[in-house]
Amino acid sequence: MTRVLAFGSPYLLGFDHFERLAERLAKSGGEGYPPYNIEQTGDDMFRITLAVAGFAPGDLAVTVEDNQLTIRGKQADEADRSYLHRGIAARQFQRSFVLADGMEVASAELGHGLLSVMLTRRRPESRVKTIPITSAGK
């Protein structure tokens, strides 16, 4: 059985994860809520800031699984309130970001209605490995 290569070249071996990455990106869609910023705060440091006014730390969850950062928010409905007008929705959200290899979440902080997630990038050490060649006849 012949497999269709995602990048069309037999020289790109082991890049199957890029196809899965593209699928994850397509699934995340073009959600608009909550709005967010991504900043580079240093050579290997980044900050993602989400506008999450009205959410308490217990209403938010930040997780990383298989290089995918997921931020979820869900507010509990207060049954004892009776609204005449409800313009501020207590809606839940999920926002996902795909992280490159070596990216790690350093911290998350909520203040003034903004959730800031700090990311750092580990620089891998450069190394050279020599492979010994053996004779097939011995």
C-alpha cells in the first residue's frame, strides 16, 4: 500500500506530526472570544494575554497536552439573580495555541481582567553524533 506524503517528497521523513498540527490548527477555527495579544518579551520569552473580565482564577484552566496550550473559561450561573437586561454574557470559552517543540509554560497570572500566560523556549544543545559503520560480511 502506498501512502500519500503530506509534503510530496520522500526526503521529508518523520514529519507526520506536521500533518496532525495542521489538522489541529484547522479545528481551532476563527473564534473571536476572548480577544488576545501575543508579545515577545525577550529572546526566548513570550506572553499571551487574554481579556477575561469577570472570570475568577477558579473559573479558568490552563493546560498543555502534546504541545497544545489550551485555556478554558467557564463561569457558574448564579440562579438567585434576576436580570432585567443581560448585556454581559457569562459564556464559556476555549482558546488553543500550538506550541513549538521546546516551548514551555512558565506561569499564568490573572490581574485586572487579563490572564497572562508566560512562555519560555528551551534552546537545545547542539551535538554531533558519529555513527560507526560495520561490515556486512563479518
